[in-house]
Amino acid sequence: MSRRVRTTATLAVAATCAVLTACGVSSERDASQQPQGATLRITIGTQEFPEGRVVGELWRQALAVNGYTVDLRKAVGPAEDLDAALKAGEVDGYVAYTGTVLSVVAGEEVSGLDPEETYARAEEFYAGQDMVMSEMTPFQNKDAVAVTRDLAQGEDLTTVADLADLAGSDPLRLGARPEFESLYLGLEGLQDVYGLDASFVPLELGTQYDALDAGEVDAVDAFTTDPQLSSGDYTVLEDPELLFGSQNVVMVVGQEKLDSIDAEAFTTVVDAVNRTLDEDAVVAMNAAVTDGQDEEDVAAEHLRDVGLSTPLDLD
């Protein structure tokens, strides 16, 4: 870029940053449109795993193009660390999973609760701590039982309960991370709720699909947005009794902070992003990041595809 047109170039960069997600930080809207003394700045924290970081990127980029200055702090830690960071004022909001909030942070039971019930209880919990939740995403990322597509089709398997009816004298071989064996939201619950007779095979997290492919196990513990599911080679069995509860994503924000940054505009942007996050979209983004694409680029592409890479009408 020529130094002789510095003024023009500066204006061009400013305009570009207003609409491109790659800039990361955008100008604030006219402060006269906001409550007296408000600044449109917020710090958002995410979990350590790729999906949490991608969701944080989606929010950051969409908010930035709508005039918010966002400091995105990735990989702050799991739910309890993020909750502590918000209470300590280290972040203003964070990526949260409703069931994890209820079970880990609030210490309540989640089995048997559908998404709406889980959301309502998490919302009530946060209200008592002066925190507010966004709308929840259509997608969930929760434990599930997966088998190969061939086994599902050959044995007509659609739900976890169908596994109990598999023919054969040997028990089902179930592969999962080691701690799954002693969890109620794991093997113990599968035995109690579904009468599953299973031989447990401990597997390092991330290797369960290789074990399925090699025929070392018959079924595995999966997460419903695992990138491997994008291949179409596996079938996630339904959990009709909701043993594993519900795990939709929300943004959690401190009430005081939300009141200072034009709450209506802020939640409009976040909720608009959340409504685009169905399971297929998130699995595809997770797969792209796992394949080596930069999470910022993956988020930017999604926002372009759903029409959220340009400012919303927030007036």
C-alpha cells in the first residue's frame, strides 16, 4: 500500500475492519446511541477444546462487525474455571454447556432432563448469581453411544436400548475413556437405565473410532459433535431416556456488564449466531479444525455462509 495515500488507506482499513471478521476487533458504535457512560467492550472466555474456541470465535467476529470490541480469551479452562473467572472479573462472559453448568457448577442432576428443562434450571441458577444466559443453540455436544453404520443397519439399531437385544453369548464390548466405567452418566447408567450387559474396554479419548474400525469394540462412548461423525461411517444411537441429559450451548454474561453494553443489541447478535448452530454445521466446523484449518477462518466462513458477516440492523 502506497505511503502517499496514507489518509485514504487508513480510512480503507477502518472500513474493512468493520466488515471483515479477520480483523478481530472493530470500532464501537456511536457512544451517543448507548446508555450514558457505556462502552461496547467485553471479554469472553472459552473452554480448552476446539469446539469451545470455534464458538467463541463465531461470537467474537459477529460482535466485532456490529461495533463491539471483544477480547477473546481462549482455553481458559473447563466450566468451573470459567465460572470462577467470571466471578473474579477476569472475563465478562463465557461459552457454557447447559448440562455441564447444572451438573458441575450447580451440582444438580441432569439425567432425564430435556433441553428446555435443563435450560430453565441453568437460567434459574445463574439468575441467583447475577448472570444472564443467551438463547441456547439447536445443537448439543453430549455423551452418546455410537456404532458403525454397518452394525446399525445390519442389526436394525436405532436407540441405546436396542443394544441389549443383540444376539450372541458374549457381552457387548463397549469402549470409552477409563473414567466412563464408574460414572452414572456412563456405564453404570447404561446398565441401570437400559439393562446393558457390556464388557468395558478402556480407550484413550480420541481413539475410540479407530477401535470401532478395527473391530476391537462393538460400541463406543462418543460426543455428538465429534468430527469423525462427519464421515458418515458411524451411527449415533438415540438416548430416549435422556440418561446423558442435555448439553446445548449458551453464552453466560454478568448482568452488570450486560446492562452497560447495550444489552438488547448484544443479545440480538449472539442469539442470531446461536440459531445457525445446528449439529451438522458444528460437526463440519469441528472436522475442518481437526483437519488443520484455522479456527478463525472456519468461523469466518460459517458467518459468511449464514449472512452474519455484515452488520445487523440493531436500531
